[in-house]
Amino acid sequence: MTGSYTWHTDALDVTLSWDKGSPIRLTSLACHGTLLLDLPGTVLPGHASVPLVEVNLLGEGHRANQTRGLGRTECGARLRHESVQESRAEGTHSLRVVQRDRERGLRVETILRSVCSAPAVQSRTTVTNEGGATVVVEALTAACVPVMAADDPILVHGTSAWTAENRWQERRLFADGLLAVDDTAVLPKPQATTVHAVGTSTWTTDGSLPSALLRESGSGRCLMWQVEAGGLPWRWEIEHASACPDVLAVRGSGPTTADHAWDAVLAPGESVDSAPVSWAWSGVGLDDAVATMTRHRRALRAASGIPHESGAPAVIFNDYMNTLDGNPTTEALEPLIDAAAQVGAEVFCIDAGWYDDFGDWWSGVGEWRPATVRFGGKNGFQELLDRIRGRGMVPGIWLEPESIGVRSPRANSFPEDAFLSRHGVPVVENGRHVLDFRCGAVRDHLDSVVDRLVGMGVGMLKLDQNVVPGIGSDRRGVLPGTGLAGSVYAYREWLMGVRRRHPGLLVENCGSGALRQDAGQCLLVDLQSTSDQPSALLYPTIAACAPLLLPPEMCGNWAYPQPGMEEGELLTTLVTGLAGRLYLSGHIDRMSGPERDRVARAVRVFMQSREWLLRAVPFWPLGLPRWTDPVVALGLTDGVSTRISLWSRAAEPREVQLPLPPGTDTDAVSLLEPAHGPVLGLGVSGDGLTASLPSGPVAGLIHLGIPLGS
């Protein structure tokens, strides 16, 4: 049976096609009326196709011996159309696509969801075993999206490491050798080459990043995707096959057997879900594609049902970065609390070290009870929390719920199944066990910890993860990656339970900075730490690229002004904070009155713009910055008002041209930082700005259009 179905969302026209001898495929896609993909509705003789779904089963594998990725699976090729049906409910437009593998008795259901008016969809696939025998799924894609291979597309992808997050680069797929074009006349079989990225363990953004883009340099056509791993390992890949030479296949998945020692053993009646993957299209370039994904991310959050922070983002002061560094005491905290209130902070977060009196607290964490010696007695910590509230701020606490130190007294009270283990040996990393959230005793303990802290007046949790368990746990007779997935799913459910019990609780996600900031994990929280980078001069590239992975209002950028800091470095760190969600630290208690006034003014600038930040989307006037670029720029706009964060690390004066989005109001241009002094020279030039920068370091925050908060 040959057929097709065109799904019309507010911004996309998506056509799926099928026939008797091949699975359902995405064959046509138009974005706001611009055709981005146009493939034959039937598979031509001698050509391959790009199935909508790939399912790799144990005992079958792939159809070609050089295939080691997600594509060209035996099961994927056997899938046949059963039904395509769309529905609308509560602002979500969905397309349900059902296929069958009749040989193995599998029902494969793919859901495409459009949650806003932007040209973006989320995909997820569920495999259900409706046959009579057990099947083992070794890999499962959320969807497979074809892209035209014309004009040697450019791959835009990123990597992260501790204190060196969000390093993005652009490479041509063919000219730079990422993919190869073969001569089929001399090869005995059709060839395929693949470029891929893989995330490992629970630091989902340590190394390669789960989001990337493909863009055509000539036409502006662009596809962006994100694997919403939710704290799990993941894989994405781009394949070029000689049997389908004009098309690239882009695929995304959660963990796999080959990459992560994961599988899903499905007895009759059992199911497994893929990781969700979201896709955003544009006909006019990278900035528009990222803006589309930003709107889609916000819509996913709104549709999640999770009780996120209500209203505008609160201003947080955290005592850690370049300040107390995990050694809080009453004597150190009291003046900081008072100073934070004076500059306008609304939340004061006590970071690491509050639970241990011995100084070397790393391997002793896990009980999560306040230290006494540090805080002058049994009630000293409660008195500090009361002081924070008395100064008009919400108390916050750093917590690392997934780890427990090897010398923690609590570790000895847990049952054996409380720890991730392999071959019966609990995993230990850097003096820590990693807890298995499938264990009820673990969840009960941490529920009691959170409930006790909330009862003490805590209104914010900063949830960190500083060790990872590697490949996972084989306890309960499963593959290590499967055991890891079970624990991660249970952790997510635990956190959801916390949020339901305490809907007013502000929750920050952290993982040694930003090493687990995948979209699925960030869906559960209110903000994400963008780095642990302590150098103000290295942070601008991190802050400028953070909106590639997160909505700007979630990008918790540290600003750590210090007493006596030179003007250029002070501007650099303040503008870094104002480029996203201002996240303050620094010894502001030791500042002079004028220095503290500078910080207070930056807080007021943020407060005036934080409602606008919830609508703004990013753009990059100078292109995506590289790690060592001397000048870095990030723009944010809601179509009415526009701001540009501009940093120079150049040793000599520079003049830069800053192109602006079409329609930007250039009649009203102002410099918000610095407020006084001829530090930056600005002029309107054609469709952009000209900025004259003195020798670095120096930074500025430029506003165009209607003033905010006036």
C-alpha cells in the first residue's frame, strides 16, 4: 500500500510517505512556506531511504557490515505503516505514527509534538512487544530526519569540560573530511560514512554536546537538534550513504548497547521509550534556528506540568565562587548576608561545606545535617538562615544528593542495594559512593533531608553532582548501562516528587559547573550553572554560547566582583552576569561604598530587564565565538528591545561592526554598563552598530529600543 500524510502545524508542513515495500519516511518539509526538504514519495530502484525510526534488535543487527551506528537496522527496514493520526490538546498539536514489525510482533509508535507556533517538534518513539517471545532492544531512535546534502553543509557542534564549557566550532562535512564521498564504480557494495557524538555516564555534557546544527552556507537552510537525555547517556549521528547520495540522515537516541552497555529486554507486553529528541528548522540561518529552539524549549517547560519558578527570575547571591570556596562560617557569612541584601539580592545560597566541621568534608558527605563548630553551636546554622530571612532574602542550600562519602556514618546504615555496583563491588570515585535511587532507603533518606531543610526555612536547593559512576551498575542482573538508566529514572522521579511536595522551592542544576546541562535534565529545574570558571577573562565565551543549550533566563552566569578589582575586569564580570541570569558572588562585604554601589546598580539593571529576558531570544553579531577570540558578543532580542553584551580581551584598541537583526530600533541606543565614562564609543552604521573598544579587558552592555523597566 502506497500513501502519504501531510501534517500542518502553525509553522511547518511535514509530509510522511510509505509504500508496500518500505517503512514510513519523512519526504517533504516546508518551514513558513519555504521548502527545505523534497524527496520522492516512493523509494527509487537502487536507492536507499531514510526510515522515520530505527530499531536495533539483538540477534539481527544491521543490514550492512560497515554500519556501527543507529542506522540501516533490519528491524527498521521491516517496519510498515499501520496508522497516522493527529490530535490537539491544551496547546499541543501531536502526530501519532504507528508502524508494525510483523515478523517480530513489535508495535512501534512515534509521537511528533508541536508545542508552540515555532517551526520545531519533539519526537519520541515507543516499542511494544506484542509478540510471543522476548526481544532485546539494543538501540532505538526517537526519529530520523533527512537533510539535503547540497552545498557541503556545515556542522556546528560543541564540546565542554570542567571550567571550559560551550566551546563551539564549525566544520564542513565533506571538505573537512567528516564524511566521505565514494566512487561506487570501484566499490563492491554501497558505502556509508558517519559523523557522530556520544555522551557517557551521567555527566551528559562532559565532552561532546547533545545539541548541534547543520546549516547550508549558501541558502541559509538550517536544522538544529537536541537529544533530551535527562541525565542519561546519548548518541546523535549524521550519515551519508552512496545509495542515497543527495541526502544526509540525522538520528538521535538515548543509550545504546554498543556505546553504553545498555539494552531493554522486553517480555511479551512490555515496552521501552526512546529518549526524546527535538528538532528546529529555519530557512534563514543559525540565529533563527536557535531562536526557534529557544521558543520550543520554553514551550516544553510550560507544557511539562512541573512547578517551575513563578514570575521573573530572582537575583541569587552564592557564597562559593572566588569567595568562601566551600568553607562557610558564621564569621564569614554574617557580613556577606548583610552586604548581599544591601545590593538587592533576593536569594542567599550557602554553598558547600555547611554540613562538616572537619574542613576536609569531601569524603564525609551524606548525612546533610548542619555543622555545629562552624556556626557557633547547635542552633548557629538556624540563626544564619533566620538572618537571611530577616534581611528579606530566601535561604538557599547546596546539596549533592546522588553521592555519599566513603567515611560518612550514613553510608554504613544503607543496605547493599543503595549503591551502584559492578561485580558486587560498590562503585567508588574520588572518595565517594554513588547512590542507586531504585533503592527505597535512598529515596526515603533524601526525602527526609529535603523536608527537614525546607522546615528550617530553606527555599532554594542547588543540586550538584561532582562524581560519576562510569558505565553504571550490573546489580539485579542487568547490563551496567541498563542499571544506570534505572537509577537515573528513579532520581528524576524523586526530584519530581520533591517539586510536587514543595512547589515554591527554587531548584538549580549543577554538575561540576555545567557538565550535565542536557535539555531533559534542565526541564526539571529553574536554572543551570553555566560554569565553575573562576577567571572573569575566560568566562565571556562560556556565557556567550550558553544560550545554544538553554533559554537565556536559565543561564546562571557567575558575576564575582571583588574589592579593588580593576575597572576592566569588573566590567567584564558584571556584563558576564548580565548576559544571562545574574548569579552573584564575590567579597562584596569588603567593598567600599562606591564599589558596592556599582554592584547594586548592576542588580537594578538585571531587575529592570528580567521580565523581558523571559521573551528574548539570542543572536550572535560576530558569529559564534571561539574560546580565545579577542572580542566576543552575544545579543538578545524580543523584537522590540535589543541588548548586546560585548567583551574585549584584546591587548590593543579595536573597532568592531555589530550587525543587528532586521527591524532593530537604532534610534535609541544607550550604554547600560558602564554607566559613566567614555569606555565604549558607539555609532549607528547601516544595519548595525560600530563599537570602538579601548585596550582590554573591557566590556559593555548596549541597549537598543524602548527602555526596560522605566
